[in-house]
Amino acid sequence: MFVKKLVEIAAKKPGGSSTEGLRANDVEPRVALHYGIPSGSHVFAYDPIQKILAVSTKDGRIKLFGKDQTQALLVSEETSTSRFLEFVQNQGILLNVNAKNQIEVWDLDKKLLSHVHHFKGEITSFRVMQHTPYFYVGDSSGNVSVFKIEQDSNQVIQMEYTIPYLASNGSPVEASEDTSVVSILPQPTAESKRILLVFSSGFIALWDIKESKPILKTGVHGMVKQDAKKATCACWVCPSGSRISVGYSNGDILIWSIPSKGESSPESSAMICKLNLGYKSEKIPIASLKWVYAEGKASRVYVIGSFSNSLQVVLLNEQTETRMIKLGLHVSEPCADMEMIIADVNEQSKHKQDYLFVLGKSGRVYAYDDYMIEKYLIQSLSKSSPSLPKETVVKLPFSDSSSITVGKFLTNPSHLLNLSDEDYAQLAKDAVPFLPFQAVPKEGSRSAHFPGFTKVKNVYITGHSDGTIGVWDMTCPFLIPVLFLKEQTDQDISSRGNAALTALHYDSNSRLLVSGDHNGMVRLYRFKPEPYLTENSFIPFQGSSKKGNNHIVQSVKYVKLTGSITCIQKSQNSKHLAIGSDQGHVSLVDIEEANVIYTKQIGSVICPGIISVQFDCCSVQGFEKNVLVVAMRDSSIFALDSDTGNMIGTNMIKPKKPFKVLYMQILDGKQDTSGNGFDTSRESTVEEISIRQPSVLVCSEKAIYIYSLAHVVQGMKKVLHKKKFSSSPICSASTFYGTSGVGLTLVFTDGTVEIRSLPELSLLKQTSIRGFTYSSPKPNSLPEITISASWDGDLVMVNGDDELIVSSVLPQKDTFRLAESMSRVYKKDNAVCHEGIITSSSPREKKSMFGSVFKTKSKRATDTEPESSKETVEELSKIFATANFPWNNNVESSREINTVTRVEDEEELDIDDIDIDDHHHSQQQEKPKEQGILSGLSKQKMANRFSNFKGKLKQMAAKNEKSVVINDEKHEEKNGTTVDQIKKKYGFTSSEEMGAAKMAQSKLQDNLKKLQGISLRTTEMEDTAKSFSSTAKELLSAVEFNKQSSKP
């Protein structure tokens, strides 16, 4: 027996490469559509010019929402959490920083990942300098790096310009100090000239980009250390960049004064206001701050705390010091992020269409009308009692108050073109948008004319928790509602209210739609002949069977059964329905009379539920008999006489180790296809698919069995093929029909998808659906995820009210029309229109704390910069291409390649290693001692090498004298170039008319002057080195003492 099994296994060809049946190149599993909010959403980003909202997830996906119902999904190779997400506005570029410190550059036009830059260090802050190709990256060491995005290739290049922690902070790093950069904020009206750096320690520095030095230092180190708090986030709260709001880990929110453009820059700035919003009393760290500018007295700050349901909005005006006006919004769950959406101006709307989007920890998105928030705060100034803004959950447009519990996906590739692509494109603009800002539907907008189920490419039928049936046109990658059926009649009294639908069946030949609910109520909807009349065919989005559907629905009948309905199947040879329930009842119903012919209850020790019923015709003892094959949830399978309901065989067929059954299908080459949504002309194609032997496919959570149909009818167990799984359980199974055979699609709970051939069960292709996870529903609860399959392998997976995923199997199959245009979120035409147009303002600052915020008549986009232009970019390119701190660049490059370089050859020391120019010396006098250029080098080594350095200068002098005598052309050119470079670097003008002797003499004089300066400073540096050595010894002693004391 063992040898026989080995021979059978060896005879099978791997990968489905047999001459008959489905082959590997016949299938191509892929995600054809993602609609809605992806699971695990984590971070927001918004492009206010292109009107694109981006939502990144914890598994490397980014969902884009654009205008006119456009949506696109970007999937990274790295399944890493997104930490920072920001648009290069109006340029079609999105930058994503993941938890692995990789900077991803996404091309939104091509929807492709252009480049990935691996940053050597921990990224703690990130900011794009808008209207330029540059962006800043702050790390945990307190350093800020500058990067550039190449225009054509989108490659990321690190610039020479850096902002080291020692230069911006002005003091050496202490062991207990957190030096990470929390926020990088370009100053409004001076974005290309100044940036504000906020460190976790609470230190704040205003950095002058051109001068490469801090012009303001504040934050009060002592206060922050005393209160044991760290800065967590920051945002500007003034259009001119004179006020900054900083959130802290203990719940504090402080507002600091910052010198704006054109003002004198004091060495320090004081804290001018503290916002008490209740976070400090509960010790909730501030997670995010957003500021919205508004004319009048309506400018406000939005605040969310870490792991807190509370979202606070506070007015900032000249009265904030004496009276604080705030609004507390209680979000349904803890907040993760928020974003302000500025929608297009709509003339028909009564107020501004701006929205506050809040992202919950679960990934769900909540929307608030920002106009109502502003109205509440303004009315609160007059001590009135305004109404609180309402929270709206952003969800799939299936139903307002109910979720999907069961679905049916019908595909019809031979449909007649009822509407053109232009018609569907117009429908996308007129339909109810998924997000409020995408479009504003016109009043009285209606859905498209529905010609019939067989006249539309894709139809999705949904059953809901409140008993409603929805019919949707999914010809395009968005949902068009065409029909809603919800019956509430006197005949339905026994249903005890609106029960959730649990089963659906549609038969195209008889135009019959049957639904079953949790209470055992079965409804039979008979539709009128197609095509449906165009008169009164435009149905409201919330229609019912009583109003607006008379031109489609011909009749409705009711049948009451016992238990929750689990499966429904129509016989093609008779006008009968077979219906199974969760209590083990199998009923045969007459469709025309709407009465029950018989009901059989099948007992089971493990689980009595019926999972599937299938009609077929089989030869029993030489006679053709109509049979009803029944599969139970406990893996039992048997056959009934469909006419009488009596069991034909003597035994039930079941495996030795039963698992929960999910799916059953008879494989005999003449499958009933009318219930799968395509017209009867396709049945001949299916019948041509060869099936060696009529069999029964049974799929459970852990195994697949294929039994002989004849043996199942006789009650005899004969396994033709089987496959067991030890990995994640199977959550969905379905069959599909390809050009060369029948295939099986398996979806596992971890998102893995396998395509197997039938009946051999050979693995053809395997893939995974990112972000998909399935958990079995609890007893007496509704499923959160519903999966329905079409005859040609399309799967529609609905995850609650948040997302809809459609996957396809057959290659070269266009599942949707307008798929490319409806995923084009980035509009190049819009980018051209806005190119070079930059709004700006330079408001005058009043003496009151927030007076400028309300006296300024600038637009909302006041954070833009008037000088942002080609000249500005050219100037920045020169600045950023220069190493402003060469010693720091050396340190950074060493750190990035993870090597430590020791300078052992003392002849490598050059005069260029030290900046002793008088001009630079004057700048160093303005900086703290530790911030000088020499602070980055080893002072002890420098002090020990000055004597050797003097000898080097003498050798240089000798070489220069030689160059006077030896008039070699090549040597002269090299020396001349070197001298010119040295003179230019140290502030001396070069002259082309100067001879070689004068050049050498001038160089010697310069070197002697610099040598005198070095001699004067040598003694001071030696003293500093001794002090530093003493401090290092004390620190080493302390460390050794701590190690000894920590030992047991």
C-alpha cells in the first residue's frame, strides 16, 4: 500500500502542469480594487492644492483619496509601520518614513515607488521645505540633515549642509539628556531662511540657514528638567511666525515668543502663555498640535493627547490670557492622528466645506464639520449655549445604520454596453462621495438607470444587519446604488422585528432573488423581465420596495422556517428551493406557492448546522434519481432523495478528524451557473470542461476532501483526493472556471491566498492580501468580514464598514471599467495651473499676544513664502551644497558606514583642518565656547600636534621659495591654483597679475600671521585639554564605581 502511494505521488506533475486541467500560467491572483479606509491606518497627510488625502498603515500600505471618487492603493515591499508621511505639494511626490528609518519616495502619477533611501540613524522628525526639492530629517542624536529629491529620477541625495546638535544647542551632550529632534518647522514668511528646531529636552533654537548659526535659543532647560517633562510636538500659532506652541509629555502646552522676519533676534525668548486643557491633571502626553488660521477672532489650536479620547480645540486671541474659550470633543476611541481638510469652495453650500478628520487607534476615521466647530467657539465668546458639533464615522456607503452580513457578487462578461465610460465618469462626480471633501453631490442627485442584472458588467448584492437588501452597480471601481429592498408588512409579524440577513441566492433564469434571515424568514423577490423600463427608473439612494422599485420588483412572497437560514439553492429541473438552517433542518419550498413541501432535521453530536445544499442527478442502482447533497458543519456529508427527503444511503460520510466545514460543491462538468451571475449562453463553455469523475468537493478549516459522488449517494466513503493544512486556518473557499479547467481559491485567516487545480488539488499560485486578517465571529454574533465569490474567480471581501477588497484570479481580465482613470488621484493639469502661483502675506505684528492673528487679512495659506521662486531654489542649492561644518560631515560619514577612523599619520594634518580666519573668528565669539569649529576635533591631539604643525609651515615656506626659482609650468599652475583657493577661503583677494615670487611671499606672510594666532591660542587650548582630561577621568571613575556597586 505504501509503495502504491509513492507511485501515485511520483506520477503527479507538480505545479498543475498536467496536460489536462488548469495550469499555473492560467491564473494570476492579484488585488484588483481596494475601496475605503485600509485596516491598521496610522498616519495622515494632505495635499491642499491637489486635494489628496493620504492614510498610511502599520503594514506598509498607503491609501490615497482624491477628487471625483478617485482612490489608489500604494503597497511597499516593506511591511513596516509608517512614522512620518508628507506630500511635496502639487508635485505628485509623497514621502514616507517607516519604522526601519527608510525614506520612500512615491511617484503618484505612476503610482510606483521611485526610490528608497536608508538613513543611518533613528529618524525622530521630518519636514518638507515646500516649493523646493529639499527636506529636513532630524535624528535621535539631535542632528538635522538636508536631502534633495532629483527632479527626473526622484532619487534622494544627502546634501553637504548639516545642522549638528552641538552647533544648534551650543553645549555638549549630557549623558542623561534626550537630544532627539521633535519638530522641524520652517518659519512662516521666511521658509527658505529660517527653521525652528524643537528638541525633546525642551530646548528651542531658531536657525538661520544662510548664516549657519542659531539666532535664538530658548526653552529654559532648567524648567524642563525640574518638571521632568519632554517636548513631544509643536506647531506655529501665528501667520508671521512669531508664536510657537509646544506640547510636552506631562500634558503642558506652552506658547513661546519667536522673532519673526525683519525683527531683531534676541538671544533668548520667554514663555508667554500656558494652555490648561486638562491633559496635565491626567498626565496625558500631548500627541499632536494643529493650528488653523481664520480671520477675525476664530484662529484656533487643535490638540489630541496620547491614548486619549479627548480632542480639545481652543481659541487663540488677545483675550486668551484672561479668558480661555475651548471645546472638548469626545471621540469614540483614543486618537492617533488628525488632519484639517480644506475642501473646494462650493457656491451652493451655505457654509464652508472644511472638515477635521480624526484617526482612531483602531484605524477608523471620524469627521467633524469645522464650520460647526468655529461656530461653537465664536458663540461661546458671547456666553451663549451653542450645540456641539456632531461626529461622523467615515465608512463604506452601503448603509447608514447597518453593516453587511452576507453578499453575492455577480459578473457578466457578455453584458451589453448600457452606459458609456463618459456616463460612468459623470456618475462618479454626481454620486455620494466616500469622503466629504472629495465632491459635494448636487441636490436631488439620482443613481444610474439600472437596466437589469444581466445587462450590467458587475452587480453586488448585499444583505444587511437590519434586513435590508442593497443592489449595487460595480461596473466601475466605485459603488453606484441602484436598488434597496426593505419590507415591513403585516405578513412579517412573525419575524419579530428586522433580523440580520444570513443567506442570499439569485437565479438569472427565473429572475428570482431569495433572502433568508437570522429568524428563519425567507423572502422571494420576483423581478420583471429585463431590460427594465427607463420611466421612473432613477431611484433615490435610500429607496424601498414600496417607493421607486415598482418598475423592477414584480412580486414578493414569504416563507417562515425554523432556525437561522444558512444556505439557499434553486433546482434547475424543478421550481423548488432547498434551504438549510443552523439547527440542522433541510426544507424543500415550492417557489410558486411559497409553501414548504417537507422539512427534515438531521441530528449531529458536534454541530447540527447545515452549511450547503446542492441539487444533482445521479444513477442509483441503474435508475436516474434527483438527489440533494447536504454538507453539515461537522464535516458530515450525505444525499437525500430531493422528491421525498429520505436519505438514500445508509451512512453519512465524514473524516476521522472533523473540522468546521466552510464550503461544498459538486464537480460533474455541468454545474449550475445561473446563480453565479452570468447568462445561460456561458453554460456550454463550462460543460466543455472535462471532469474525469463526478465528485463532491468539501472544504473545511484544516483540510480539503474530494469524494466520489456515486459513493456519497450510496453512503460509502471513497476519497479521490485530499489535502491537509497545518498553517493558518482557511476562512473562505470557492471554485472558479478558467479556459482550461476548474480551479479552487482558498483564503486563509492570515491573508494568504492559494490557487489550486481541481480535482488534483495541485498548488498553482500563492500570494497574500496585505492587511487582511480574519477572526471567526463569536457565538450569536454577526461576522465582521464577509467574502463572496463570482463564477470566474473574483472575490469581494468587505471588512466591516471600513474597506472593500476585490481580488481577481484570471489573467488578462478587466474586472472594472475606468479602472485607470478612477485611480488617478494626482492631476497633472491641476499642477500646471498652480505652478508658480504662491499666495503670501507679511502681516504686521501687534503688541498683544495674538493680535496679529486676528488683525491680518491674509488667506489661510499664509504660511507660504513670497520669495519662494527659482532664485530662492538656486540660492539654497548653493548653500546646501557646501559643507558648513566639515568636522561634522566627517563624523557623520564615519557613523553612516559604521567605522571608526583613527588619524595616526600626523602628516595628514593640514591647515585646512583649522579655521583661523579673522572673519570666522569673529563669528565664533558670538557662539558658546563649545560650539566653535574646533569643538568637533580632539583638543588633546590638536594641542600635541601644534609643534609639528609649525614644522609643516616651514616646509611649506621652503616649497614656495623653490617654486620661485623653478619656473616649471605644470608646478606653477598647481601652486597658483592652490594659493588662489587658500586665499579665497580665508578672505584674501587673489590677483592674476601677481607673479610667482609675490604669490609665494604673500602666502608666507599669511601663514606667519595665522601661525601667530595659533601660538596665542595654543596655551589656552592646552589648559582646556587638561581640564577636559580631568573631567574624563572623573567620569570614568564614576562609571567604574557604578559598575562595582551594581554587582551583587
